[in-house]
Amino acid sequence: MTPTRSKIHRSFVLSALLAAACATTPVSVADLDVARAAIARAEAAGAERDAPVELRFARDKLSRAQAAADEKDGRQAAALAQQAEADAELALARSRHARARADVQARRDENERLRRELLEGDGGR
């Protein structure tokens, strides 16, 4: 029984798919470093106070990315590191937003104080 052309083609495709499935993606240390740097920026901006949930998610995903990297699962490590970076960036944005809102409120309060002083000064004339 001689193999037909279609059987040979199918076995070749199957072999290629099997080889691709068994291949491991190399772990990129850069992905982990980028996520760590994003978390550090969020921490420095006060995310611990202003966006603790997002920061916790970022740290958890970075930890899981490191575990995947330790197990030589490069694809999973890269995906989790990118998610950790995104969560850290969200924590950073929320922290900056909270700080901006606090600054706006402080300026409103100061404006109101100045307005009261002006009105009280005019009422005494």
C-alpha cells in the first residue's frame, strides 16, 4: 500500500502542527522588567492609596508571569506581564486622576475662602 499524495500532505501538516505545539516560546525578561517598571511608577504616584485594587491586580499578574517564566512558559509569561503592565498603567492613571481632583478641590476651597474675605471686606464699608 503506497501512501497517496493527500496522506503524505496530511501527515506533513500534522507533523508541523505537532512540532509547533511542542515548541516553547522563549521567556522575555524585558516584558517582566517593563511590567515591574510600570508597577514602580504607579507606586511612586500613590497608587497604593488611590488605586489599590488595580495595583494589587498588577502585582498578582506580575507574580504569575514570573512563575510562568520560571516554568519556561514564555507565551503565558509575556501575556501576563503585558496584563500586569496594563493594570499598573491603569493604577497610575487613577492615582493621577485622584491627585488632580484633590488639587481642583483645594483650589475651589481657596477660591471660596478668598471670595468670603472679599465679600466680608466690602460689607464693612
